[in-house]
Amino acid sequence: MAMDPRDVHDVQGRPVTGANVYETEEKEKTAEVIFGGSTAEAVVGAAAVVLAILGLANMWPGYMASIATIAVGAALLFEGGAIASRYSDLARRTGASEIGGGVSAEILGGAAGIALGVLALLGIMPSTLTPIAIIVFGGALLIGSAATARLNALSTVKMSDRARDVTRGAIEMASGTEVLIGIAAIVLGILALLGMAPRTLVLIGLLALGATVLFSGAAISSRMAGVFRR
């Protein structure tokens, strides 16, 4: 539903009309789409954490690792797909070309992880495919961290100064965490491929990855909520 131009105001409370109304609608649509994708990412990330913990508690660890792999892949795919759907508007507003590379990495990494997880769940070389998925996820997080950081460039004039600072700091922390966990996941995946307690290392990697996408999704969705018109 198109918004009533009389309901749109700038930061000083003055009515905004004409082309600026379209700009406001586009910005809010972008924030709404990313909010939905990030919320889905956080929910699926939480599910991956629970599955990894159950696996570490020795409750069907093989199945839990495969399903958690699918969950982490889906989480990356949700966020990457949401950002990709509004890429043109985001690139124009943030002036950041690295968003495209980060989003592509998340989409490809998420899709590849889902495929590997499904194959592992079907019993096709799970001890090999799940560590490979961990490595793929780690690389996707490393590249995608730049796109996460650039989301801070979106204006959040509807938020208080304190809330704006909190969400900005949360996204910066989420971006840094993605880099660290990405590196750790790659290392764990390689060690698992070398046969060093592969099931345990894979589950630990999935636990860390799930927690990271949960935190990242929550931080981004909070930031995007500040763009919505009240």
C-alpha cells in the first residue's frame, strides 16, 4: 500500500513531498525486506545452535550435524537473498560495491552448504561433506562480513541517539565476529578432514557458526527496525 504523502516528514518534522516521498518509500521497503531476511536468519541460526548442542550431547550426532549444516546454509541464504533483492537500492544508499561480493558469497555458500548437508543426511560421505560445508561457511562469513558492516550506512533517523549507537556497535561487533568465526570454521573444517575427531570438531564449528548468524541476524534486524516509519 502506498503511503500518504501527508504522513511523510523529514528529520525536523516538515512535510516531504514529490520525489522525496518515493525515496522514503524505497528506503523503508529495503529495510523491511532486510529485516525479514535477518529475522529468519536469526531464528534458523538459533535452531542450528540447538541442534549442534544436542549432537555434542551424543543425541544422534551424525543426524544433528547434517541437519545443523542445512540450517546454517539456510540462514546464510535468507540474509543473502534478502539483501540481494534490494541490492540496487542498497548500493546507491551506502555507496559500497563490496556489498555485491559479500551477498554473492553468502548466497553461494548457503546454497552449497544446504546441498552438502542434504547429501550427508542421506548418508553420502557425511564425514567428508560436513567438514567441507564448514569450510565453505567459514569462507562465506569472511567475505560477507564486509556487507554486514556496510549496513550501518543506512540512515536510522527514527531511532534515538542511544539506540542508534547501540545498533551500530552491535553490527560492527557482528561483522568482526563473522571474520573470527569464519577463520575458526575453516581451521576446524580442515582439521576434521584430516581425521582429528571429525564429528566433534564439525559440531563445534556448527555451534559457533549458528551462534554467529544468530547474533548477526539479530543485530541487523534491530538496525533495520530503526528505518521503518513510525
